[in-house]
Amino acid sequence: MKKNLIIITIILFNFPLFSAEVKILEEIIGNGLEIVNHSKVSVHYIGKLENQTEFDNSYKRGEEFQFQIGTRKVILGWETGLLGMKEGGTRTIFIPYELAYGDSGAGKLIPPKSNLIFKIEVIKVLPPKYKSINSNQLKLAVTDSSYKILDIRNDEDVANSGKIPNSIIITAFDNNGNFIPDFFKRYQEIVGPNHKVVFVSKRGDVSSILANGFAEQLNQDNIYNLEEGIDGLKKINFKFENFKNYFFYYTLLHDSK
């Protein structure tokens, strides 16, 4: 990976917590690939207000709408409302305004605080370029030298949970959620061309965003994400290594300087 190719957009976001949720009004199940986080999808849709006023229609334009789930290219109600749909299926969803265009609306067509109704037809689904592994598969990966398991959490978080055996800790984001530029340098020092890389975070969400960036923008092969992250490993009583002694020793040493 050449230095001039190390340009990656990391989109980190936390979904706000709303009491309102997307509701499925009607659905015809497709028989193709299922939409998961970071799937690339092509869809047709009809968008209406609650009073049935149509404000958008891709069929009339004669053009499918294409985007990638999980990259905030669409409203939050679409990000969550399409998950689980399959290629060839249709779904009509109700999206509360909090998960649509909020208090301000969108131009003249969508007034403030408008709940929306979309009928969506999934034409094509492409899976993410990165792969996912579950907790039991990771237990095998830690014994395989062809895997590089990169824990992207900070040292304090690793100390609290314990360390995955044979994993390498490379913190990817600071406490404010900013990407740490030195991450790339350390990545290049550790990862060889034939290695399989598994990114690990607390819940698997942040590491999936990083995995998607490496696969999509840097065209890296053999990129994996640990589903459910550290939380998933805890569910199967995974045996972590003690990292606290090292962490607190390092902290004391650093603070004494």
C-alpha cells in the first residue's frame, strides 16, 4: 500500500436514540441476497407524505437509486428500514420525521416534521467487500499465523476486558472519535501482503466501518470484521489474556515522566 494511496474517509457516527421507529407496513419477501450493513443496493422507490402526496418516484425518472448501507448517504430511516430485505423483494415502510428530515423538512416538497411513507423495491444487492467472522471463528483465527488480529480499541478498554491472545493493539480513534493518522503507519509495519486482517472493536460496529473503508477505498483484500466485537466474545466465555498489569505499569511510567 503506497503512501499516496493512503486516503480513506472514515465515517464514524452514533445513531441518536429515538423512541420512534421505522414500521413495516407491507412486505413481499425476495429470494435473492439479503441486505446487511455495508451492502451496496440498487432500488426503485415511491416516496409519499402521510396524506399520500407523492414527492418522489424513481420509476417515473426511469433510473434506479444506488447507494451503500451504513455510510449515511440516505436518511436514517432508510439505513435501518432496508436491513433484512432481499433482492427481488418489496417493502412499504413508515418513517417518523425524526428518522427522516427532522424538524426542518427538505425544501418545498417535504414540510417540517413530516412522517414519510416509502414503497421500496430491491433490484440488486452486492455484499460488502470485507468479510465477517463470528466469535467461534475468531477462536480458530487466533491459532492461525496467517491472520493478523488488530484490536482497534484504546489500551484502557483492552485492560478492562482483557486482551485477545495473539492480537495486536493499534488504537484507531482518539477519545473524541478522531481517526489517528499514525494508524496507517503501524498497519503497514505489521501487515504483509498475504495476511488476513481481522479488525476488532467493542461491539463490531466501529471496526466494520474501518473494514469497509479499507476494502472499498483502499481496495485491500482479505479484510475481516469481528461480528459483535468484544461483547460477542464475552457471550461465549472467551478466555482473554490479562492486560491490566501491563496497562497500569505503562500508565505509571508515562505519568512519572
